[in-house]
Amino acid sequence: MNDETADRDRAALAALAAAEGAAVAADSFRTDLTVEEKDGKTDVVTQVDRDAQETVIETIRTEFPDDPIVGEEEDALKEVPATGPAWIVDPIDGTNNYVNESRAFGTAVAAVVDGEPVGAATDCPALSDTYRVGPDGAYRNDEPLSVSDRTDPEAATVCPTFWWDFDQRDQYAAATRAVVERFGDMRRYGCAQLELAMVAAGALEGTMTNLRANPWDTVAGVQLVRAAGGVVTDLEGDRWRHDSTGLVASNGGIHDELLAAAREIDG
């Protein structure tokens, strides 16, 4: 099997695994859930998260039984291997939304080789939207994706993404201020993979944070943005990687202004 064929196979399997995990989440959506706290009152998990991750892993193992798997829940690695193939899984991105019966959640799966994504998918079952990316490009429900062509910050909509801990709420306030002073409008959906997918689809012009994000919250969406014509950097303006500090994703046309806003968050 050559590299191109392998990449296509991994991209297809990422989409299948995301769909299987999303089906598990959808089956229990808006039912009586037992919710547990992990590292705080806004960092929660359910048994459905664990079941969805197990389903995703089982799907991957059918074709690539020896590949390392990085995932949010227990029994998965937490760091992306520097070399070789690996998989990155978020069984339910947006668990707070999920437990509060909001539709903004999804299952994200990315396949990487030497730390770089070769295929990914984010399946949002309650929205009936599936985003996927591979060697053939980026798609939502099999329609090609393209970032927006807006270049005027005052006409742009931007999302400050991820959640600042209670002892960092001054940074959340600073992020909000930086956005509302520079851009036309602001959104926040509480699901980073969906927010990145929306940048890829042109529904947002950008999303940003000063924080170092977990790979399961980001890698699939970052690949979508890039394949759809957008730009993703760290706080220094260098190409974003899964281990970067800060994440600034945009349509390209407002990137400099968005990068400046992200740098304002912690001074």
C-alpha cells in the first residue's frame, strides 16, 4: 500500500469511526444522564463519553489494530506520538452542551502520521452535519467547504474558543474585549471542533485562544480550516501544531487582526 492510498484509507476510516461514535452519543441525547465532574464544575463527563470513545476505538482497531490512540477519556494516550501513525479521538466534544440538551456537540476523529493529520472528521448528529477532510479536500455533508472571503474586521464574526478556569476569568474578559473592540460580532458555541468547522464552512471568520489546547479538541478542525483555504497559527504567527501555545484560526483575510486580538488576552 503506498502512502497516498494509506492516507485515503485512514481518512475514510476517520469518517466512519466518527459516525459510529456520534451514533452512540445521539442514542442517549436528551435522556436522563448521570453527570460526573472531572477537574471542575464545568469539566464534566458521562458514561456516554466513555461508551462513544470505546466504539470509536473498536472501529479503528478493525483496520489498524496496532496504531496508538490519543483520546480525552481514560484508557487512551494523552500525547501525540512524534513519529508514525496515530489516531486522536474526542468522543463528545461539547459535553457541557450535550448534558444541557444543546445540539452543539460532536464526535471528532483525526488520523495523523508523524504528528501531521492526513484525514479527520467531526460528526455533529444533533445538527445533521458531518464534516470530513482528507486528500480529496474538506466537505460538509459531501458539499465542498470554503472559508469566507471577508477581509473587513468590522464585517467579521469571531469566536473566542475554549474555557478559561475561574482563576483566569480576567483572560476570558480580555478575550471578549479584544473581539468586540475589533470585530463586527462575536459568537461562542462551547464546542471547539464545531467552531473550527464553522470557520472552514465560512460561518465564522475566525476563532482564537491564548491557551494550549488538547489535541482531541483541535486537530480535526484545524485540518478542516486549512483544507478549506484558511490559516491556523500559534500566538507567534507560526504554523500551528498539536503542541503549540495558542490557536488562531481564520479565513486568512482577517488573520493579522485576529492574531493581534489573541495576543492581547494575557498582555
